[in-house]
Amino acid sequence: MQLSSIKVWFMTLFLLNLLDIATTTPMYEANPVTLYLWGQIGIFLSGWVKISLVLLFGAVCVVAKKVAAPHEWKFTSQVFKALLIVLTMYYAFVVIVNLMVIISTMAG
């Protein structure tokens, strides 16, 4: 049951990551790390890096599930779930801000 909860949070994080990439307006980007990455490798490749990092996190969860003993997995899954919740809430905030920027630029 715990793993399915992690799957739901992971899929939500992955979808929000895609929405973040799709709704980012380059003219209004304020994150200096993102701006630096865009300057070094471009917007398109930077998006693939973000997607790959989320997929890597998912792979780490799967590997941890396979190598952890059942009593270790209980604690480990709680840590992964907490990280996923924090990351999901962050991306939800970012997507909301991106959508507000798009709406405000369309309105005026």
C-alpha cells in the first residue's frame, strides 16, 4: 500500500515537471540556475535534464525498494514519500506562478 502512494506522488511530480517545462515563459524566468543552464545548454536540453532528474529519482526509489530489507523499506519509503511531497508542492507552486504569468501577459 505504501508503494502505491509513492507511485501516485511520483506520477504527480512527473506531470507537474512536464507542466512546468510547458508553461515556463523565458522572458519572465527569474531563477539564476535555470538562466545559467539555458545559456550553457539551451532551453530544450535543459528541459530534458529536468525530466531526466525526476526519472532518476524514480529509479533510485525502485532500486531502494529492491535492495532494502522489509524493515528498512518502511523507513526508507517514508523518507522518499516526504521528499516527493515536498518536491510536488514546490512544482505545484511553480506551475501556478507560471500560469499566473501567462494569464497576466495575455490580459494586459
